[in-house]
Amino acid sequence: MNPTPAFRRLSAILPGLVLVLSLAVSIYNPEGAGTFLQDRVFDLYQRLLPRTVAADGPRAVYVDIDAETAKTYGPWPWPRKRLDDLVSRVTGAGASAVVIDMPLADPDPTSAGELIRLWAPLPSGTDFGGLSQTLRQLPDHERELAALLSETRSVVSFVPGKTDFSGRHEPRATARISPQGGDPRHYIDRHDTWRSTLAIFENAAKGVGATLAADANGATVRSLPLLVNLDGTLYPSNVLEALRVSQDSDGYLASVATAEGGISFEIEPGIERISILGTGFEAHTARNGELRLYFGGNDTRLSMSAGSILRGTADLDVLDGRIAVIGISANGTNQFFSTPAGVKLASGAIAANAIDQIAAGQYLVRPGWVSPAEQLFILVGGVIVILAVRRFRLRWGLLLTLLLAAGAFYGSWWAFENNRWLIDPALASVTLFAAALTCALMTRLHTEDEIRFVETQFGRRLPSAGLAKVKANPRLINAEGALRDVTSVVAGLRGFNIISDRYLEDPTAFADILNRFFSPMTKIVLDRNGMVDRSVGDTLYAVWNAPLDAADHASKGCDAALRMVENLEALNEFLEEDARRQHLSHVPLSLSIGIDTGSAIAGNIGAVQRFDYGVLGEPVSFAAYLQKNARHYGPAIIVGEGTQRAVGDRYALLEIDLVSTPRHPEGRRVYALLGDPIMRANPKFRALQEAHVLIFSAYRNQRWAEARAAIAECRKLNGAIPTLYDFYEARIAQYEANPPGEHWNGAWFAGRI
């Protein structure tokens, strides 16, 4: 079957949506979807072209408390004496700085104070005299370690994002961070929790910095934050602190790049680089202050076992002039992180890699123009592919797609190999293939039957613009049913039974009267982008925001109801003239209209052989209830509280009742719609509104005499509603004879709706 023009338009729309979605993913990166493939491509690049070792060799050595060390000296945490011994040996070997990559957050369990606290209170009836004094005479290893840290170029660490159960304190700021060009805190994720090293060691160390954040566990570590934001205060990472302390620097300069005039394709706002003052070290970062890690092979990583150092079997010459990073790879369990290099490394080894990378000046960067260039390639390449598939069929379109994807990967690899630029070819390639396949397969997704179904279902129910929109894209209709926020308007004639009795013997005239009613009312609905759901007897059911979206649908429904009341005058003029011709008394018709807004189910409903699109739910049923009972209240238009919440600040709404149903036993407020925003601003309406407040305040508190007096005053006001006041006076009389009880809130039980 040949595709229709509507189908051809549809086949162009859906591939275009693929491009739009891809651009949205590229721009907003929801849940990491935009960088998922990108990260895998860049990981592959690192494995194909790893970082090379600097001319003078690695700058850092990783001292690992590994599984073998743990077997001999016990798992971490160690007693302070053992850590003191390790730091002393590393320092004595000539290390230019020592970084302790794990936080020393808890007191030494072997210290005298901790032992006394552990054993206290001592058993009574036994002489333990002098035990506490003897324990206090033991060496204080914590003070000894603190003294050693104060005498060396040392850096201690804290963990961002980890809860400190021993009492949180802010880490000591050991160096100033000077911003340039803007506030770097605007671009860095904020941490409200962290686990710090004890103050005795922070005060003694020359540097205090952040190690890997707690949320890095289980994820591939591709970036390392060089600055962290702890509750609004900036701190450096222990990597930066190691380089600063080794060079005796006193601070940092954080350069923030901002585009002049607010827009630039060359500059993406954010942190551009972090310089260590007084040194040649300048770390190029991503816009959030993170260093994109560039891993090398085994020859770029120096490491040694902490156990071999303690046993005296290690070659300590390796440490001379280098930064020693003490870390853990085993403390009863393995402490490794996945890396782009394809090997798992401990946190300290990753920090040592970052130190070497900064010292060697080898960076992976995404220039500010890269993201716009990638998005432009997606847009232009996608349009070209769609046009090629539509014009030359799938095979030529796929060939063009392959050429474009191959060119994207080649250009990306060339940029990485020559400039270490990170340009993503993956998202664009996937998008081009998806657009090509979507465009090619569209001819098999729809048939002429679907178009005919749309015409049958909505040809008389939607405005012409809405019908054309649905025919062009049938997927706008969720045939299987969907929950939508809708506004339901149910309009029926009051007094029509009297008129209908006169025309029972003239069915043509009877049908003509109904047609004169439904035709203008239907036009009012369609002109306001509503859907005529159905007509039953002398009642019209209309819905807004189904099946098509309608902005401000509650206002459209209220406006349509007000225009329906105005347009009924033409029908009454016709009936009056016809009654005069037949020498009968004229019985004017009026409207009863119910409106409610809320969630309803919209979709194809009925037998499989004869589906019919419909809208069912509480807004529809409650609007029908209000329409049937509007005559008791008097005003033509009654709305539910769902509609009142949507338009109450614009339309003249007057509260008239609190209706209780089995689903809402506490009651739902209903309102009379008296006019548009102009009437709402009228002082006479405001006066009537305030008088109604007095009526319901007395009525719901069972002050019947006061309620009657308030009703009497209301009858004197402009716009008063006699039918409503008669209705309430009858209710008051009923409640005086049969009191509703002290827990009554004023609700009138409506029964099952």
C-alpha cells in the first residue's frame, strides 16, 4: 500500500525526534546517558596510547599496605607506633613529601587513654592500684607521630561524602586558594559530610587534602577532583597538597573561565586550571575542577610494599627526592578501584598517578568548542542521513552513515593522538544509525487502517487543526490508555422536557431544536481546542487536554461554559417565535453545566471489534453530578474544587457547597462560576463573596439563626442567588429538626457518583 502524505510527514517527524533526543542527551546528560559511550571510547584511547613516563621518571612512589603486609603486620588501621615507624623510614630515605592517603579519623586503640577507657570501670574488690598510672607512663605514640609529621613535609587526608561518627570537624586549611575570574565554588559539587583526620595530626601536618570521595566506590575512576567544596569552603586534594608541600609553596590560584558577553563557542564557563603558586605546576582541569586522569603502563607507576620497608628489605633509594603516597590496597578486603587503563588500582596508586601526570604536564582536555561542535555534527549529519535515506533508500543511506561515523572516529583519534583532545564520536554515530533505521522502517510501522481509524474516531470530535495533527502523527493518541490531567465540561438543558412534549408528534422539529442547541455548543468547544466526547439526549460531554495537550485547559473549559450560556439566547429566541406561531406559552430554556479538573484515564475503550476513544474518571463523573444538581443551586455553571484551584485567581467563583462522596467523605467544595476576570474584579461581586463567607461560617458551625440572618443580608445584594438561599434555608430547617452531630463539618452527602 502506498504511503499517504500524512504518513510521509510522520516519517520525517520521528527521525527528527531522534536527533532532538540525542541533542538533549548531549546537552543535559541525564543519568550519565550522554557520557556512557563516550567514556568507553576514551578508555579505549588510553589503552591504545597510554601516558608515557617523564624524562626524569615518575615523581611519586606508591607505598602500599598490601595483603602481604597485612598478613605480617595486621590489617589497617594500624597502631600509631607502626605507622610512625613507616613514615620515619620513608622520610629517612629522602622522600620530598609524604602523603597519608587514608584519614586518621579514630584514636589509636593501643594508646594508654584508649586502653583505660576500654577497661574502665575496673572490677571492684580487687586491688588495681597503680595500673592506670602505669599505663599513663607508657609512650604517647599519637604525640610521637604528630611530632614526626610536624618535622617532615607531610600531608594528611580526609574523605568527602563519608559520615564521621566520631564527631565532624572542619579540616584545617593549610594553604590559601585564590580565585581568578570568578568563584570556583559555583562549579564544584558541594559535600555536606566528610570524614576528617584527627585534629592533632592535621595541626602537625604541613598539608591537609581530600582523597577519593566515598561515592567513588564501585565506579570507574576517570577523574579526580582537585578542589572540593565542604559546606561552602574550598579545600585542595591531597594530590595538590603533595606537590605544594614538596615545593614549599603557600597557596593556589584557581582560574575560572567565563565568556565575555555571556556566550562563546570557544569558552565553556567553569574552572580552567589550578596553579600552585611559586612553582611551575599548573593543572588543567574540567569545568568542575576535576583532573581527567591519564594512566600509563607499568613503567609509569612506581610502587613498593610497606611491609618490605618495615622489614628493611626494600630498595629505599627509589624514594629519594620523590613524593611517597602511603595507601591501602587490603585491610581485610581488597581496596581497589577500576580505571580506564583496564587495571584496578588502590586510591593511593591513583593519587600517585595524578601527581606524576601533573608533574609531567600531560593532560586530557575537552576544549570549550568541542561540545557545540559535536552537537552541530549530530544535527547536520542527521539531517543529511535522513534526506539520503528518504531519497536513495536504506542501503545508500547506511553507506553514507558508515562514512560519516568512520570519519568521526578517525577525527576523534587524530585529535587524541596529536593534541590529547577528547572528542566524542560515539553518540553522533549511534544517533546517525538510529535516525537512518527509524526513517527506513517507518513505512512498515503504520498502515492506511490507522489513518482511517483516526478519521473515524476524531473526525467530528476534534477541531480541524487538531484532527490534522493527529492524522499526521497517530502516535499522539495513546490508544492503550493513559492517565491525563483533564478538564471535563458537561452541559445540559433545563426545562427541555416541557419543550420536548410539544414536539413528540413532530420528530423533524424535535431534532431541529436539538441540532440548534448542539451545533453552536460544539463549535464553542472546538474553537477552544477541546474534544466533544459524546452527546447523550440533551447533554453534551466535552473534554480538554485529551487526546491532545491543551495549555491552561481549565480556563478554556470555563470560558467555553460562559460562552455557552450567552449563546443559548439564540435558541430561546427561536423557541419564543415558534411558540407565538403555535399560540403557545413560551418556556425559556436555561443551561446546567458542571465542570471539574483532575486526573482521568483516556484511551480506546470498548469491545475489541469496536474500540471507541473515551475519557473516564472522577473529573468526568463529578462534572456530570454537578450538571444534574446545578438546578438546585440556581446558577448555570457549577465547578469542582479541581477547577477552582486552577482558575480561582482569574474567574468569579462563589463557594456554594461542600459535597461528600464515598471516595471523599470529608467533602469536596463546589463553586458557582458567575463570570470572567472582569466580573471577579467588580466590587459588587467581592461584597457578595464576603457575605457568602459569613453564611458558610455560621452554617458549618451549626449557628442556624446566624446563618439565616446572613442569608437575608445576601438577598439584598446585587447578584444574589435566590434559588441557592431557598435551598439552604430548607437544609437549615431539616438540620434543626435532625441535628447533624458535633463532628459534622458542613458536608452534604451526595451518595455514590
